Amino acid sequence: MKLGVLSPVVTYHPGTHGEWERDATIDDLAEVAVAADRLGYHHLTCSEHVGIPAGELDRRGARYWDPLPTLGYLAARTTRIRLATHVLVLGYHHPLAIAKRYGTLDLISGGRLVLGVGVGSLREEFDLLGVPFDDRGPRADEALRALRIALSEREPSFRGEHLRFEGLVVDPVAVQERVPIWVGGRTLRSLRRAAALADGWSPFAVTDEQVRTWLDRAELPADFDVVLPTVGVLDPLGEPERTVEVLGQTARCGVTIAQPRFVHHSLAHYVECLEALAELHDPGGRDRRGADAGSDDAAN
């Protein structure tokens, strides 16, 4: 099992984030990214929302840094760690716009893009942007098919019910032959969508028991990633044995890439947590105490 970073600072949910994040800067975030890069973590994240309804603030928080400039800046400050959108809402973008913008990010980062996408659930945000909400599921499926063609193809062609394009040159595009696509969501339908059309599933607000049950019911392709926050909040400095136990519990859910959540009180403390966790469990996939937590192939 590999470890990624749910980036601090870029979102702020009262009650779940450290107080220090409220006024943190891009340089603070870059310090986290540089440390995670040095320590071998698999990826860092940045989410997307244009606007949050006032009635949703207690549940979702108000802050969402835009992923494209954020990940572009972090690409310049790092060398190995992957850059994951977590997630882009497919209905808000034409697939060719995603292919151009994030293909450029893949190019300038040396092929480190992971494209996390989702169907979306905030009707108010769809209405704000003037895009259809009620049939967003079928539209998202079609957008995923179009993206698979467009992300790495300089002259893509696609004909679907809602999307059609051909005879256009998109330059630059992604340098990866196959950009990893993860589908977010909190339903069995999102897992089936991911298994059929993507390379991984990154659910949210789903219990570990539910994840295990759904994975047992799904037919997954080879090398399919299941990306999930750790089952519990970790304190690798103060509770190393419990931290190892929680990582094991997370892996037993079928998770291939865990995103740890820390007890942290400052930027320096957060970085110390990253370092301590790396000492307990190699973020690239092998337990440093000697127990194999994933094959060498899966770590690449």
C-alpha cells in the first residue's frame, strides 16, 4: 500500500483541519509538498469547487483553491511526487479544455498528473455555471470516454450523444501515454463507473466496511487503484504502534493508496508527522520494518 497526501491548506473544513491552516500561504503548502516529495509519498491533492452554497459551509467548508495554478506551482517545487486533482467536476468543463489545461500540467511536471474526476452533487453550483444537473451521470460517462481519447492524443476524434469533436489539433497534450484517471464518489455506482472507464476509485465519506463490501461485489481490472483516507486519524509521533495498526486496517479494506489524516498543530508538526510516518511505512509501498506492503510493481 502506497501513501499519498491530502494536501492541507487548499481546503479548510472547520473541525477537521488544523487552526494553523486558516492563514497559511502557498509557501507553507510548498514546504509540505517538498517534504512529501523528498520522503517518497505517491501524490498530493487539490480539489475543485467554484462556489459553495451558504447552507453547505458547515459540511463542506468554504475554501477550495483552484487546482490548476496550485498544482502548477507545486510542480515547479517538486520532482517526483504525483499531482492529483481530487476531484475535477466533469460537468463544469469540456473534455478538450481539460485535455489542454491538464495536459499542459502533465507536460511541465514531467508526466506526473493524476486526473481525479467526479460527477458532482451541488445543484446550485451546476445552475451557477449553466450546465445540466439531472442527467450529469450519463454525461460524465461520455466525458470520461472522450477524455481517455483526448488526454494524450494531439488530434483527437470523438462522437457521442452529447460531445463531438474532430479535425482539431490540441497542442500540447499529456506526455504520459495513459494518464491515470481516478473517479471520486460515495456510491457503488461510482465504483462501477471507475472500474469500467478509469484506472482507480477515490471515494469520500464512505466507511471502511462499505468499501470492503462494494469491492467484493465489483469486477475490477488489473492494476486498479483504490484510494482512500486512512481509517483513523494518525499520530505517528505519539502513537506509532496504533499508526501501524490503522495502516494495516486501511490496507485490509482493499485500499492500494492510503491518504493519511494527521493530528497536527502547526506546519512544522505536520511535516514532522510526514517524516515519522515515512519511518514507519515507506510511502512508496514497502513497510520499513520489513513486511511487504505491496509489490514492487505496484509501487511504480
